[in-house]
Amino acid sequence: MEISHIIGYILAVFVGITLGLIGSGGSILSVPILVYIMGVEPILATAYSLFVVGTTALFGGVQKAKQKLVDFKKVVLFGVPTILAVFLTRKFIVPNIPEVIFSTTSFTLHKSVLIMVVFAIVMIAASIRMIKPLKEKIVNDDAKLNYIAIFSQGLFIGLVAGFVGAGGGFLIIPALLFLAKTPMKMAVGTSLFIVSVQSLIGFIGDIRPEQNLDWNLILIFTVCSIIGVLIGSYLSKKIEGEKLKTGFGWFVLAMGIYIIIKETFFGNI
């Protein structure tokens, strides 16, 4: 086994830890690890990420459900539009994007670079949400919910998640807090179930005959990530979630800036 893969599997544990602690951030770590550490091609890495994050989030979601920290009504409410958007994006939009997006005599924008740059922009947007304190809004009257806004937000989250191979937890949690009026701890567990379903459906929509998936890598990475979820769930009882979320936000911001600089100015150096 290559040393780069060993490092990648160790880092996969941290993917699970972030999911277990804050209910998001798994794909923000998994895609850069797969691309820059393990040498997986970016488009394939987004597919791998959907499976890894989906399976890991499902495992974490089951743990939260046992603690009665999952609102299944809101899983359906957000899940239907996000799953629809993720599946259609991975099945029809991503495969039909040309390999060369734009080209001049001095510059060529490839599909893989576009996906990584968009992913970095999403990372930066996510980091701002993580750094900024989120106040809980607890309203138990479902009649006050804006169902059109929730459905529209679900479609947007699914489109973004499908394009960059992300679970979308960093977008789902604020939506659950502010649109669906869900308490923070309940939002984390609910988010894990939504992320798991939409990611796994997105992965199914991404499977094509010409793809050569490295299942050995995918499954080992996933097992390491699940171990991380168990660690994260344990640590969540010891560490204040808001402080962890803020610190992770600054880390994600730095990673997003790094990816943009590397992809736009240094190519594959």
C-alpha cells in the first residue's frame, strides 16, 4: 500500500470526526484528501466522496436517531427536493459538461479545474457560515413554516451538492435552523439523515459503465470515516460544539483559498 494512501486513510478518520461532531464538513475534507493526497481524479473524487459521506452520515444518523435527535418529518421535507436535484445533477448535468470549458492560446479551463474551483468557493461560503455564530430558533408550530422557501432551498442545496460531490450539511443545518425552526442538536441529527440519503442517491446517479471505480480504496476510506464518526460522537459530549464549529470554519476557509490559488495559478504543480 502506498504511503499516500495510508496518510489518506488516517485523514479519513477526521472526515468522520467532523460529521460526528457538527453534522457537516465531511465532503469538504474528503474531496481534497482524495484529490491531493491519494491522487484521485477530481471528477471521480466527487463520486467517491458521495459514497463515503453518504454511508458515514447514515451510520452517524442512526446513532442520533437512537438518541431521538432526528426529525424525520423534516428529513422528508428537505430530502425530496435535495435528492431530486442531486440525482439529476449527477446523472445529466455533470456528465454533459465538456472536458474543456474554455480555451485560448494562453489559457485552458478544464472541467476538473472548474469543479475544484467551484468546490473551493463552496468551502469558503461554508466557512463563513461556520465562523458566524448561529442562533437557535425553536418554533414548534409547523403551520408557520415557509414550505415554498424550504423546497426551493432544498433544490439549491441538491444542485450544489451534486455538482461538487458534497453532502451539503453546511447548507442544510442553517436551513433547518432558520427555515425549519429546528433546535441545533436536532438539526445535526436530521442533517445527517438528509446528507446520507441524498449523497447515496447522487452516487447511484453517478455510476456509469465507463467508470472504473476503485472499490478497495472507497471501502477502506469509508470504514476509517465510520470509525471517525464513533470518535466524533463521543467527543461531542466533551467539546462545546460552537467553539469546534468556529475553529473548523477557519480551517475550511484556509483550505478553500489554497485550492483556488493552486488550481488557478499553479495548475497541477
